[in-house]
Amino acid sequence: MTSILRLLSCAVLLSATAAQPAFASTAPGGWYLGKWSCQLDGRPTRMEWRIVTVDYGSDNGDGTATSAVGAELRGRLWDRNGPWATLTRLGSTGSTLSFRHADGNRWFLRLNDGDTASGYSTWQGNRYAFDCRRRA
């Protein structure tokens, strides 16, 4: 009985520890975080990159649950009147960002200064100009 109580105490302690909130600095991020007004091949678009808190909870199937809180980088792009499309960061440096659009195509941006970035999108193997300005 004593060993069962110790095991339960450890399980409660682990669950409580895993439920502590993660700080945004634990997720990858960089100069591209925030809201951007962009031009994609001459037409207005919007891009956003943000860090969100997520709960990776699960039911253990034995009347207990596990909860682990973390942070994730999320990107999205709005093109005219369509729905927001998911963007996935592939890699970045202090001045570049390589990412994938929801359609599977690779895109690229290079920071010009603190408020503008230029690069390209790809569609069917062709590159199209992609220029962005940070929104206030």
C-alpha cells in the first residue's frame, strides 16, 4: 500500500509539473514575428507569425490524464478574399526566413531593415515577387 501511495504521489507531482505554462521564449521565433502587410506579385496580402500556447493533453485510459503545455510557432497568410493559409517555418537566420505555404510550395524572405522584407513565393515552379512591410 505504501508503494502505491508513493507511485500516486509521484504521478500527481509529474502532472502538476507538466501543467506549468511555457514561456514564449521556449519556441523558435525571430525578426518575422508579428503582422505584415504584403504584396504578392503586385496584389495585397497579409502575413502573420505568432507564438501560441498549446496543451498536449491526453487521456491515459485508466481514469488519469496527462497534460503538457508548450509553445508553437504559427504562421498564416491571407491572399485577397480567400481563407487564411497555414505557413510552416523551414528555417531562419537573423535576416532570412524560409517557409512552406499550405499548398506545399517553398517561399523565402530577406529582411531589408527592421520594417521591410523582400523575397519570393513559388507556384508551379515559377517565382513571384513577395514584399512585406511590418504593420504597427
